[in-house]
Amino acid sequence: MNTSTMGQFLAALRKANGMTQQEVADRLNVSNKAVSRWERDECAPDITLIPALAEMFGVTCDELLRGERILTEEKQEKAAPRTEKQASVLINRTLSEFQTLNILSIALSAIGLICMLGISYGVYRPVIGFAVLLIFVSAAVMLALIARNKPKAAAASDVFDSAPANAQAEFRAKIGSTSFNALFTAIAVVVCALPLMLRLEDGYSVIWFEDYMRMLAFCLMGLMCVYLAGKPALVRSLSCKGRPALTDAEKTRRRLNVLQLGSTVSGALLMGISTYIDTPLEKTPWACGALMLGGLALPAAGIVCFIVLFVRRKAERRTLLIPGVRNILLILPFALAGMSHGVAFSSSGGRYDLWNHTYLWVALILALAILLLGMVAQRVTEKRNMNNKD
């Protein structure tokens, strides 16, 4: 018996089935050190374990003892489909474990925010609440980063290389998207908690819940823009190595998102800032008008950019249509958010800030609805294009 060949064959079979040495050991009721010694050819498995090993890996006892496949013509015909099946099992198992860990990461971030809200408004200790939040967020980020080790190992295996190209691309896309969602949630939770840290004179002060909800609406709308503009690039950077480079259409769509969303947010900010100088004591009444004009001109510039790109890039019109229209529709909720702040004056000339919270939350709900419809339309279009190619 060639024990060297047998050890190498055992190691190859185990990796092809996506199993660890511990999993093999558990099934055979032996230690993982024994499996490691078999694969290093320090010793051979007990003869009574040969049938169990052969059944586990789907080979014959003769093949296991010889340390190589005995391929008949029929087996050669079935070898390729079986390899693809093994790759599919490896991909599905890896994705399942990876997504489970990332769901736990997202849950940790959410629990951290809930704890901070409870500590801040329950015992009025926002500093302690923020410290607890950072502990949960740190654990969530570490869990998300640790979860990436298994997909990297799977993508580097020979079995993964035998999978179809579209399955490999889908695997990498899911890895990148899931990692992005977990890490973005951790960042979003910290951003949403920052308004609670505005009043720290005595360590016990906390802003009014109504004021916090107003600021939370602004935070969520800003995070939504970052999500839309930054997700494509960040998903690619978080995916396993080997993803194809960005196409010209994807680059154009990313630039369009940045231009349109940047101009929309900037316009809403200018409209909001204009109300702060709207006072009868102001010596420069033109400043308010200039800011309002800028608030209208910037979103209009984003629309012009979309029209120009849509007309000039004929080959990329399908790619640009849905995100371009979605970004134009987002102008309305951001304009509502910009108009949520107003001023009033008393008879003595005193100034009062007025906030219309209804504007803010209607704007947020409208923006989320537009985002959801855009995602659905994008998925339907991609699926239709794939069907047409088939």
C-alpha cells in the first residue's frame, strides 16, 4: 500500500467535500489529530475505518487504498457534473455560515443602539450609553471581519474554481453585499447615536426626545445618500478577489449617483440654511434669496447632468434610466426636509425657530419608498435582461 498517496488522496477528498479535519474526526469517532496524521502520511487509518471513509467521500475501498480514482468510461462522464455539485455544496454551505454571522453582527449593532437609548432616556447617562454602544459595535465589526475568513478560504480552493463563472460571480457579489450591509449598519448606528451626545455639561443631560427624532430623520436621509452613492464601489472592495473590473456603464452610473445625490443634498442644505438668516434685523436681504436660488439651482444641475448623459451615452441608457429617475424623484423628499425649518418673529422683534416634524418624517418615508421602488425596478430589469440573454 502506498500510504503517501493515500494520505494525499484523503486530504484532497476532504477538501473537495468542503469538510474540516474535525468534521471527519467527529463522523468517525476519532480525534482530529488522527486525521491530521493520516493526511501527513505518518500512519494509515485502521482497516475497519476504510469502508466508512469510502462511503463518506463517495469512493470505493479499492480507490481509497490505492490513493487514486479508478475511472471507467461511465465514471469519467459523471466526473464533471459531480465536481460542479461539490462546488455548489461548498458555495451554499459557505454562504449560509457567512450570512448567519453577518446577521448576528447586524443584531449586535441594533442591540447597542437600543441599549444607548434606554440608558440615555432611562437613567439620563448618555456617556455610559454611548460607551455601551461602542462595545456592541466593536464586537459587531469584529464578527463581520472574522466571518470573511471562510469565504476567502473557499474562493481559494480548487473545488471553487470548478464552479461555473456565473456562480462564482454571484458568490462574490453576495459576499460583498452582505459584508457591506453589516459594516454599514455598524457605522449607521454610531451616526444615529451621535445626536444624543450634544448635551454633556454635567454628564446627565440628554436632548429632548422630540429634538432627537428630528435629528434622526436628517441622519437617516444622509445615510441613505451615502448608501446609494457608495454601495457599488464598496461592495466590490469587500468582495473576494477575482471580481471583474467595473464596466464603463457601471462607472458612468456611479458618477451619475454622486453628481445627482450630491447636488440634491447640497440644495436641501442651502434651503435650510437660508431660513437662519431670514430676519428683519438682517442688513443683507439678498443673502437669503441667493441661498434659496442656489437651493433650486443645484438639483436642477443634477437633472441637467442626467439628461446630458442619457442623450450622449446611447449604449448605456438602460443602465442610467432607473438610477437617474430615482435620483430625480429624491429631490422632492429632500426639498421637504429643507423646508422643515422656519422662523417666526414676535412683536418685539424676537426670533423663534419653528420645526415642522411632519415634513421631516413624510420626507423620510417618501425617500425610503422611492429607494425601495428603485431597487425593485432594478432587480426586475436585470432579471429580464438575463432572460433575454438566455
